[in-house]
Amino acid sequence: MKEFFDFMNESVTAFHAVKNAEDILTDASFSSLSEEKTWKIGKDKGYFVKRNSSSLIAFKMPKGEAKGFKIFAAHTDSPSFRVKENTEIIFNDKAVRLNIEKYGGMILSSWLDRPLSVAGRVVVNEKNQLKEKLVNIDKDLLIIPNVAIHMNRDINDGFKYSVQNDMLPLFGGKDAKGKFEELIAEAAGTKKENILAFDLFLYSREKAKYTGVSDEFIVSPRLDDLACVYSGLKGFVESDDSEYIKVLALFDNEEVGSGTKQGADSTFLYDVLKRVSISVSEKEEDFMRLVAGSFLVSADNAHAVHPAAAGKADVTNRPFLNEGIVVKYSGNQRYATDAYSSAFFKKICMDKKIPFQVYCNNSDIAGGSTLGNISTAHVSLNTVDIGIPQYSMHSSCETMGSSDLEHMIDFAKYFYSIK
């Protein structure tokens, strides 16, 4: 489990998650491709391609003729605060706060009164060339302090937070003025004047760890959805040879609707699958044939029945921690699962003795969306939506069952090993 904890602790933004996935793939002898260059793809070889440095698609070619694609998709982003340009806000010439905005649906109160820091990427101009650099200020840098209960007596009766005022992180005292960009430049190994733009986010300094009397729970930031990213990555790298083209699709921006060039609602998956198909055959019909024989697993964590809010769950479909992978259904097609794709998933689980559970929304509560139905709008193929059950989804720190991670890794491995 140490490798998983390290992956979670180091993947503090989508950019870092992709870099860590790239390192694992490179160690497993996968080769990097560029969308801007011609691809030369060989049989029984593995490759990966990045878009925006925050999404990645990897694929492994079979030794012989391909029957289709076996795709496991997850997302690299998690709800957080995005740092705005011109970020320093001076308070009475005595303190400096940072100007931020929400990224995704967040439990705002979970970010208060805990050490935070900043990470992401910067784009610099060095020797008249634009370069991207990852940065992570690896220290307890920021805090969003609560207002004392003496000044907000109604705090425990329900309180609406203003992101523009209540959630601004404290960066330092009066001497911190003008220091933010200097700190980012130092982390990027460049001069402050070289920084032209950045994509920076706050992250919780909480580390992944076990909890529970028998270590039955895992607590960590960003379990949604890096636990599925890690599971898919492990299964992809460690699976047996297959007669299918194995594909791992890691998308950014799921938490804000996926409508970006690197999101599930982009052409990224289609573009990669089409180029891979062209390497096998230039006939358009052969691409359609491959897609028709394919299957997509959309892996995004699911809601477990919460002990303090059991009435929010469905009456008969009630997932629990450490009881297995969740297959998700939605009457309004927020999830892409149908009878065939569910049966396909269940058969793998039953064949390999992997426990599974069923999730449906409480019919009076609208559920969230995920990757499955968005991806299949661009590449139409059989799809199942699954996930690891968890508590505290979209909190700055989340909880899931430790055995469920192992179940998801096993499922991904067997899924990719289908002949």
C-alpha cells in the first residue's frame, strides 16, 4: 500500500498525477508519443500521449490482430481552489491573503483551519522559448482561518460561506507582500520576470493514511478520483497479454463538466483510437469494426451509505465500505450502465470472485455525472460506470475502504487480460 500512499501524496494536482502516471509507464517500457508528430506503432508495444499535461491516454498493442479496444477511464482532477492572477490581497498593510476561486463542487468548510499549499504548472519564457514547469511548494504555506464562534454565534446552525471573502487563504504577514511570485519562481527554478502565466491550485497537506481499528479505512485528499486512476494504472501495467488493444484514458476537468480540449467531452479519446486504428488499417470500416467490438469501463468513485445520513441513500441499493466495487445505474443516463454492460462487469467479478455492489440514486435526490456517457457521445461503445465506495466525496479529505482498492486493482487487471 505504500506505493498507493506515495502516489496520492505526490499527485497534488492533475498535472502531478499525469507526471506520476507517466513515470510509472516509462518504467514499464512504454514510449511517449506527441500529437504533433507522426506515430509509428508496433505490435506488442506500449505507448502514451499527453494533452495539456493534465490528461493522458496510454495503449498497449496486441501481438496479433486486434479484436477491439478495452478501455479503462478515470479522471485526474479533484475539487479545489484555483489561484487567480494578480493574486495578492493586502489587508490593512498587516497581512497578505491570496485571491482564489472555486474549482468544482466543494465542501467549503472542510478546507478551513488546516495547513494548505500551492501546486500546479507555470509557463515561462526562457531564451525566447515558452516552457512548462511543474511546481509544488512542499511546505505548510497557507491557512484559511475560521472566524471565532464569539463573532459568529450562528456558525453551528448553518452558515453560507462567501468564497470571495471567507475562503481566501492567509499567505503571510506584512513582510509577505510581493513574495508569492518569488516563491513560485524559486520552485520553478526560474526568475520571477520569466513567468508569463500559471495554472495553480491549493491542496491539503493531509497525507494518505490508514484509520480504523484494523486499518480497514483509507483517509486521503483526492480519493475521488485518484484511487481509480491508480487502480486502472496498476491493472493496465500488470495485466496479461490480450487480443485487444488495451487503453488507459485519464481525463482532466471532470469536476467542471469535462468540456475542455483535455476533458472526456473532447476529441482526445476519439483522436487516439482513430490514430491507433490507422496504424493497423487505413480503412474507415476497420476503425468502426474495432470500436463495435470494444468496451469502456468508466471508473469514478461512488457514494457509500453514510451512517449519519442513511436516509439519503436508495432503499434497496446501498453500497458500504469494504463490500466491493460499485456498479452505478441512473434512469436519466447520468451513468452509462445498461443491462449488457452491467452483466459484462458482473461476469468478470463473479469469474474472479471480486465482490461488487449496486448503486442507484435515491429517487428524490439528483445524482452527479461522470465520464461514461460523456465519452460515449464521441465514441459509441458499450460502457459501464463503476467506482470505489467512499464517504465525504468532494471534501478536502475523503474516506474509503482499504480492501476496495485491492478489488478495483484486481478488476482492472482481469478486465485488461481478457483474450
